[in-house]
Amino acid sequence: MRITLLPLFSFILCYYCIYISFQITVASAKCLEDQHLFGVTCDSEGQVIGLDLSEEDISDGFDNSSSLFSLEHLQKLNLAYNLFETVIPSGFNKLVMLNYLNFSHSSFKGEIPVEISNLTNLITLDISGPKHAIKNALKINNQNLQKFVQNLTKIRQLYLEDITLTSEGQEWSNALLPLRELQMLSLYKCDLAGPLDSSLSKLRNLSVIILDRNNFSSPVPETFANFQNLTTLSLSDCGLTGTFPQKIFQIGTLSVIDITYNSNLHGSFPEIQLSGSLQTLRVSFTNFSGAIPHIIGKMRHLYELDLSNSQFNGTLPNSFSNLTELSYLDLSFNSFTGPIPSFSMAKNLNHIDLSYNSLSGEVSSSFHSEGLLNLVKLDLSFNSINGKEFTIIYSSVLESLDLRSNDLSGPFPKSILQLGSLYRLDLSSNKFTGSVQLDELFGLTSLSELHLSYNDLSISWNALNYDLLSIPKINVLGLASCNFKTFPSFLINQSELGYLDLSDNQIHGIVPNWIWKLPYLDTLKISHNFLTNFQRPMKNHIPNLILLDFHNNHFPHFLCNASNLQVLDLSINKIFGTIPACLMTINDMFPASCVARTLNINGNHLHGPLPKSLSHCSSLKVC
């Protein structure tokens, strides 16, 4: 195939890569064959009608003199995901045949040219700015919004994400009213102000509405329930207030609702009808309250349900067992009570978080099922779940298991040792009894976070039966109240350890100096032991430590060489005399940029002045 674009691109080939320099100097836009070449589409008459240069890392800008604008038959142009770093040329108004124009996430900046409104054949327009940018780089002046869209009467998909519109509710809503064919509207993070105006409901064909991360500070209009074709309504983090209209949950075509992060938005679910087509329902971080109605079991297509961090209460209906398509469930931080229903029929369920409620009953009856083979995360922490013969589920892909702060009892559940993919295990603050060999747990080679604190367990470690180098690299380790008599020797090789809690054990003697050599250790808790001193020599500087909790021991002096500390607790020890000189003379102990928050030296026998440098620590609490 030959194409007489002289040249359309200049190519620089290197090993594994093609770098495309955006130097369009089109001499002739006539294709000689009906073929596709490097994103070029031609019609049967040899005219260039499509150009796709998306995701090519193009970094050269272009202006109104570019020969791109001589492609008068061009119908589709995609410049998305490039690095132009220039303003958008006004010359696009010459491409009057365009029905698809996309330069989203292409690092354009400045004012979006109003001349784009001359492209009256446009069906899809996407001018979204880059996601996660601190400040929107693109903008449409307030007075130009209506002028910008007034001629785009054929438009069906309009994406103006991450650009600055700075319009109030009635203004931007009214500006869109001429777009009677509009089906998909996304104005994500456009600095729009409220109120959210009911006039938007006059666009009867809207099926997708995405208005996240604006500041409407208003209720959702009741008229939004009149959208007969609505499939997606996303109003996350919009400052919504008032009561959410229940009738919206009953729109028959609705598949996605996201109203998360609207802390002043109240509401509840209707008890008689919910849309059977709903696949995603997110109302987390709102003021929604009440019980989950039994009819939720009729939402057979529900894939994701997130009601976390709200005010829901009541028992969880047994009809949850009918949600066979459920994959993601988060009901955490509510006030649910009663037993956990069975989820065994949800074969694709991979995420369950029911933490911070008041759920009770035995966990095994809900999760001891060979049906949950795809479960990756299970969090039941901070409930009142009980049971003496606890058997964990059979998921071989389970990565995170959190059962802390419940009433689980009986011996350590050996079935956990079969969870080969587990990287986080938290059984702390339960009533498990008996002994646990860490050697066996370390057979879980992916384990990086382990919490067994505050049970009635005796944890032992047999160094003779284990190669220290084969122990998994632990990042977080909580073994408080586990009946240790000495510092476990395997810790010497834990080079990635950042958090260590050995509080409330029976460790006597000195703190070994190898503990200060752990390069990433930032939190060390060894309170309520029988420690008397620090092994010498110590490192001159302990840069990474943020929290040191040594209270309720028998230390005779301070630790002065950890300059980045935020919390230091040496209370209830045997420190006598004046405030030590190291605190009085070391300049960087409390520097001008001091981040210290707590210094607790209560319960010792100290006298004398406090260090003057403490005045640098504006957030410090001294006990």
C-alpha cells in the first residue's frame, strides 16, 4: 500500500521502540488503497477519514498552520494520551466533517477554543484534562460555555473532565439544554458550583451522568428520577446535602449509582422496590441510615455493594444469599447487628469487609464453604463474632484475613496454614488458646504482616528447626502478650521490618543493639516488660524511628539519639535525677521543624527544667 502523505510522520526506529515526531506536513491527503496504516483510515474513494495517534507519547506541539487541518474529509481524530504541552489550535474548526474528536489526557493547556463549536457534525467530543493534576490545565471561560456548545446539536457523548468551567448550576445546566441528543455527559472535577439544577432533567436522552468532585452544596433534584434511560449516575464528592430521592433507586435501567463522599447527604433505601438492573451501588461516606431491605436479594445482577462509613443499622437480610453475581462487598463502619448471612452462592466474591459493626454469631456458618474459592480479602474485625471450633474458608487466593477484636476462642486455627497466598493475618484481641509454633506460620512464604497479640496464646520459636534466611520478610509484626521471655532471634534477619510490637510479654534484661540496625524500623513497642537497659555500643543515630514506647519497664536513663521521633513514651520506669543533658544540648533533638507530638516521662523521678528547644514543637504534648 502507498499513501501520499509527504510525510505524515517521521519515524525514528530504535531497539524495541518507535518514536513518532508529530510533524504533519501533508502535501496530499489522497489514499491510493483502502487500507489501514499506522492509525490511518481511508474510505473507498481514497480519502483520509480517520486518524488515530493515541498513546504515541507525541511531544511536539502544532499550531493553526499545520497541514493536519487540510484533511477536509476527516471524520474521526484521536490524539488522546500524548504530551503536546501547548494550547489547542483554533484550526480544528476547519475539519467540518468530524463526528469524533478526542484529545483527552494529552497535556493541552490554556483556553479551549470556542471555534470547536463550528464542528456541527460532532457526535463524540472528549477534551478531558489529565487525571490527578493538582490544578486543571484547561478551561472554558464562564461566558463562553453556552457559546461553546450551542451549535453541537448532534452531540451524544460529551466529556469535559478535569477542566475549569467555573459556572453555577443554572448557568451550566441551561447551556447544555440545546443538546437534545446528548446521551453521555461527564463533567468530572470542573470546578462547578451549585445548586444542582433540575433543568438538567430536560435532557431526556441522558443515560450516563458523571459529575464527581464538583461543589454543588445542594440536594439532588427529585426530577432526576424522571430519566427513563439512565444507566449511570455518579455524584461522588459533590458536597450534596438534603435527602437523596428514593425514586432514583427505582429507575429500571439504572446499573451504576455512586454518591460516595457526601457526608451531609441523608437517605435510606426503599423497602418495596429497588432497580433489578443495578450492578454497582456505592453510598459510602454518607449519612445514609436505616436497614438494608430484604428486597436487596432481588438485585440479581449486583456486582459491587459499598455502604461503608455510613449510619446503617439492623440485621443483614438472609436474602444476601441470592446475590450470586456479587464480587465486592463493603459494609464496614456501620451499626449492623445479628448473624452474618451466607455468601456461599456468590462464586465470584473476592472482597468482603464487614469490620466495625456489632455482628455476632459463628463465622464458620457463613464462610466455611467451598463456594468462596475466589475470595482475596476477608475483614470481620471489631465485631462480636464467636465460635470455639473456627475453620477458615477454602480460598487458595486469600491474601488478607483480619479477624481482630472479636470473641473467637479455641485453639489456633490450623486451617490457616493452608492459605498459601496469605500476606496479611490479624487474629489479635480474641480468645484463642494454646501454643503456636512460628516455624509453622512462616511456611506461608508470602506473609508480610502478622498480628497475634492479646490472645491467650504461647508463641514459640525453634531456631534449630528453621533456616533464618528462608523466613518470609515481615513488614509489620504484632506479638504483644504472647508470653515471650526473650527477643525472638529470627528478628535479626528481618531487614524489611517497619513495625514491631512486643509489649506485655515477659522479656527480661537488655534491649539488644541489633534492633537499631533494622534499616526500616519506625515503630517499636516494648512496654510492660522487665527490660533494664540498652546493649552497648548503640548506633550514634537512629534516623527512622517515629514511635518508641518503652513505658512500664526498668530503664535507668533516656534514649537521646532518635531525632525524628514523634512519640516517645518512657513513663513508669526508674529514671532518676535531672532532665538528661542530651535533651538539653543536642540541637537536633527538637529542631525548628520539630514533628514531635508526645513526650511522656511521667512516673519517673525527674526534676529540673525542660529543654528550651521544646518550644519548637508546636503540636507536642508533654506528660
